[in-house]
Amino acid sequence: MYKAFYSLSKDPFSKEFLASDAFSYDNFREAISRLGYLKKARGIGLITGDSGIGKTTVLRSFAHSLEPNLYRVMYTPMASGTVMDFYRELALCLGEEPRYRKVDLFHQIQDACIELYFKRGITPVFILDEMQAAKPSFLNDLSLLFNFNMDAKLPFILILSGLPHLGTKLSLNLNRSLDSRIVMRFEMEPMNHDEVNNFVVSRLEYAGVTRMIFTENALAAISSVSRGIPRLICNICTHALIQGAVSNSQVIDEEIIKTAAIEAGL
């Protein structure tokens, strides 16, 4: 409804956009730069940040930048299944038929990584998301699984991603083995006011808008209510567009943003 009212060619604030169309801002670029370092160094990296801060968008953009002939990207969100379920999924992602015993599956995954990297020249890239939910036993298993020849070889890139308390969890003594092997750490931060404004403008331009729909006061309200968190910005703006179309408002002002924020549960 609101797309026709505002002459939008697509939903400007949808999650369904190409990685190449991701909005770039200071913290985003810093995260990509840190991942670029991990790409060269290989080993284990850690990306943390609040819910909706843009971790997955950064990871998508990084994965998109990798040459598919040289890297095999495998994305797995931490689920409620067992460690064996997780290992089987890793084996499948590596193109293997999972074995039945844990010890055999363990060696199968390591052997597949070695085969990919040393014989085929392809670096396996494992992205494990929502890792704040991982149990200590699972984190301990990860430390063992990604230890190749007593860390003398690093035929992989492993990125752990999760909420900020994932870093706290890893710093505990029982997880120290894994924590000490992390070679890159980065915590995502919110956009500042100017970046929020530029983000909204860029998403509208992406949807084919040639005029500014949101007033300056509306943009200030979006920045304040969202606290610069991309997911919240998108939710507020989407509700605002709906509300604006319903009320036949060609321009979205601060009052519409306030109403939209309430509808978005903020």
C-alpha cells in the first residue's frame, strides 16, 4: 500500500537487499577491515554487538567479498540441537557424508578442511552465529575441533558472532582455551545521528525515491528512538510509511514517527 502511495519501486527498509547494497558507515567499514585482517591471518575471529546492530549484514558483506573459487563460506546459526547435530551440519557443508561416531566425525571435518585448503587451494570459512547460546561443552569442543597440528596450521577461518555477553562468556576460565586463540575481536556500535540520516536517505534512494519524505525533525526522532540500531531504524521507518500512507501524508513528520515507534513496540 505505502509503496504505491510514495512511488517506491521496492520496500526500502526490508532485510531483502543484496550484500553489495549494504549501507556503509564508520563502524561497518571498521568491521569489514578487521575481517579483512582475519582473511589474511586466518584462524578464529569474534564479532559481537547488540541485537539488530548489523552483525549479520557485516558478515553477509564480508562473505560476498570473498572469491568463490578461493573460499567456501558456511553459515550456521547456533540452534538448540546437540553438538553431534552441529558437527553433522558442518560435515554436510563441507560436502561430506557425516559419519556416526563423534570421534570419526571430528576427524572427518578436520580432514575435509585440510583437503580443501592444502590440496584444492580453497579456504573454508565457518560463520557461527548466535553463539551466546552455546554451552561451555560446545565451546570446548570448538577449541579442539579447530586445533590443527597443535595450531601449527590454520587451514580455515572461523568467525564467532553473538551478543556482547558472548565475549564475557569466552573470558571465563573454562573457555580460556578457545578465547586465547581468537586473533581478531570487534564489537559493533550504533550509528551516530548523521549516519542515521544518511542511512534513511540511502534506503529511500535505493527504493527509487527522488524527494525527501522524512522531515528533519522526523529524522532526529528516528535517531533518538532507535538509538542508532539499524534494525530498529528499519522497523520505525516501515511503520511510519504505513502510517503516513494511511493518513494521506506526503511528508512524514515527528508526530508520525512517535506513533510509528509505539506501533513498533518502542
